[in-house]
Amino acid sequence: MPTNANNAELHHLDEVIAQLDSIVVGKSNELKLAFATLLAGGHLLLEDIPGVGKTTLARSLAATIGLNWNRVQFTSDLLPADVIGISIFDVHEQTFKFHQGPIFTSLLLADELNRAPPKTQSALLEAMEESQVTADGNTYPLNNPFFVIATQNPLEQLGVYPLPESQLDRFMVSIELGYPDSNSEREILAGTDRRDLLDATLPVMTTDDLLYWQAKAKQIHTAPAVLDYVQRLLAATREMAINGKCRTGLSPRAGLSLLSMCRAWALLHGREMVLPDDVQSVFPSVASHRIAGSLRKGLPLINELLTSVEVS
């Protein structure tokens, strides 16, 4: 169990969750998953209809942690250079100069990512995997931390391009916010406008604090028995894919993402080691979009896996 000193440190994380809860009401579990994704050094995919708070969640994280952020509205005519940047010829110096695009930030909100064509979507692949971009043969490092929150409209809506498996696999976690419950919706309707709340929000954590907690999350212990359980889950998804029940099984990268999320989830709950309960808590959000293309389609399969695969 954590020491008293560690408990005092963890109060810092509780402040972040409390402030997020005050802005995005009635979605505590989803907010914890989003924050855990950031602690785990991953990227987040929000799948939902417009108007349920996806952009508010992204802005809340940026404001609460004090991160610089940019928003890109992905459309059918958006080009990769609109995201990464472009080289422009400088007449005075007689040379090309690279002008950074909006991707050069700590938190990038890629709004309605699946409305852009695949070529533009792929502009994020190198950035999300290696925290760098390449333009005109030159490589440019991105901020540390670098965190992508992308929103995706339901695939049944018009004008969307399904994200390919390679893109989906770059997102550590996928979550849905859904409609608020009755009490939460009443609080939203009767309370202060969320935009005014965001404008008045002050950071309760710095970038250095975040880097510290990301390092702490990596130190959370994972016992061999938990690793065995994770391997059984990975194998079960691959068997499911062979039998044609899902699009693809989980890759080794997905397994690493799952373990990173488990460690971050354990840290948020004040534990120094990962429990099987942590695996089961984060597994749906880590695995569903990878095996079925979307969280909603994958959840029934994930529930089947969690009930059929033995914990020990």
C-alpha cells in the first residue's frame, strides 16, 4: 500500500479529477480513463455524436493540466500540410523555411478525424508513434508531452472515412461519453455555460508535474500472474479473429498499451501494483476499437472475452 507521503502526492491527482468532474459532469469514469491515457503516454479517441461534450473534455484536460493546445477541424479538403506545416521560399534569404503547423503543440484536438480522407489521416501516424514529423526530408521533434485527442463521428453518418487498423492501433484508448443522465443534464442546463467555466479554469498541475506522474506510472509493478492474464486475453482476441468473429486480434503493441493503461489506472487508485481488476476496468476501452473498428461494435465481444478467459 502507498505510504502517507504517497497519499499526499496522490491528492494532487485527485484535484485533477475533481476539477474535470466540475466541468464535464456525470462522466467520472470516462474522465478517469481520459486522464489515465495521458498518464500512460497514449492517445485518446472519442467516438460519439456531436454535442455531448467531446471538445469540452479535451479543453478541460488542457486547461486543468496547463497544456498548450491546438484544434484542427478535419474536413474532406484538408491536406497533410495543413496539419504538419509547409516550407515556404524566403526571397530575402533565398532558401526554403519550414513553417510549423498546428501539430506542434502539447495537446492536439483532431476534431472529426474520420471526415478527412485517408491521406490526411495518415499525417498523424508518425507523430503519434514517434513524437516527430517529417517534411521535405527533414525530421522535426514534437513537444514532450505530445497528446492527441481525436473525435470520430459514428460510421453510419454521411461523409466519413473509416479509420484503418493502423490508425486505430495508434490510439491507446477509445471512449464514448453518451448522453448525460437526468440529474447531470439538469445541472448543465441550469448552470454556468461550459465555455465560461473553461475560460475561468486555472491549472492544478504543470507540465513538469505531468512528466513526473508519467514516470511514476511506469514504475507500477506488474506481477507475472497479471502478465499471464493479459497474454490469455491477447490470445483469445486472435482466436476470435481466426474464427471470423472480429476484424483483427490484438497486436503486441496493443498488449503494451493495455499494460501501460493498467499501470496508470492502478496509480490513479492509489496502488503500487496492477491487479486483475485494473485489467478488466481498462480492457474494453483499449481493445474494442482495435478488434471491431469502434467501441460500440467491440463491447459485446469484449464482454464475452472477459467472462470466458480465466483470471488465474
